[in-house]
Amino acid sequence: MTISEPSRPERTGSEKAVVGMDTVFIDKLRIREVVQNWVVWRDSGDWERFRNVWHQDGRMMATWFQGPAERFIEVSREGWNKGVNILHFLGGSAIDVAGDRAVAQTKMSISQRATVDGVVCDIVCTGRFYDFFEKRDDVWAIVLRQPIYEKDRLDPVDPAARPVLDKVLLDQFPEGYRHLAYAQTKIGFTVKRDMPTLKCREVERLYAAGAEWLAGGELAW
């Protein structure tokens, strides 16, 4: 005698909604884990695992670099070996998920130690990581990272020291990352001068690109 399993009642609309919410919640957790791994692996020089946060066609935009993620890993490793000192710290995240796509905004700070006009200084820039994510083969990873630079400051490591900055050069950079750009220029980097800041045309363009990405459109950035 064959005993059949009792049939399961069909899920109600509210139960289906709960399942959908659980899926989105899990997706957000997985995305947040990628954001956290980016910082820990990059800042500790764990370059092999750092590759895992990117899709193969991933791109990175920064003040001093714009291009493929693979090249970003290479130049970050080169800088690490030469003693370039850049660290990242994270705050809260707001993540929007639409199917297999997402946009994650994460509060962050960039801390760089460098010699500026003969004085060792710490430069701290606060802002947000604005990340375009996609899930491929059930793996969430970054397609594009574009930081938003909100404000920054420069402090001498020795409080008794006073760097004398070139005001003409300093004023050439946007207010949101002015001191960071100044320091990076002084140590030899070419700095992009139209990056998104807290309130500007570029950040509005970025938000529009994020909305288009979530709606299933092309990545226009």
C-alpha cells in the first residue's frame, strides 16, 4: 500500500509576500558582505580575495584611478608595495534591490597618510560608496563603484608642524575632496576633477544612472 504525502496548501498572498521579503533581505545581507569584504581585503593587501568582490567586467572610479577592476587591483598592489598608505572605514548602508540588480550606498571615509609640502599629514575624506551590483550565477558582485566625495580635511600628524599649502592649486579642486586631491597631486597622481560631490550636477547624473540600472537599462556611467 502506497501512502501519499499530504498535499501542502497553496501559499496565501501574504505568505508569498513574506517569502519575497526574505529573499530581498538575504540579498541585501550578501551585498553588504561584499561591501565589507572590499574594504578589509583591499586594505589588508589580500589581493587574491579582493578579486572576488568584482565581476570580470567590473570597473572602479576614484580620484586617482578610473578603469577596469583588474587594473585597479594591480595598481593598488603596486602602491601598497611602494608604501602608499590609504585606508577605508565604513558606516551604514542603504541598498535597493530590483531582481538581479542592486544599488548600494554606503557611508565611508577614506584616510590617507602622505607627506604634503614637507609635512607628514593625515587626510580624511568622508562620503559614500555608490555601487552598481548584479547577481550572476547566484553571485552578487560589483559592476561599478563610484564614490561620492562629501567633505574632507587635512591635519599634520605632528600638531606642531604647519604645512603651507599652495592655495592656487588647492582651489582648483572640488570642495568635497579638495585636500585629498591636493595631497594626491603632490605625490604624483593625476586627479580627476569632476567627481560626484554632495551637491552637484555629477551626483544627480549618478543618481539617474542608478535609477536606470535598477529599471533594467544600460549602465550609463
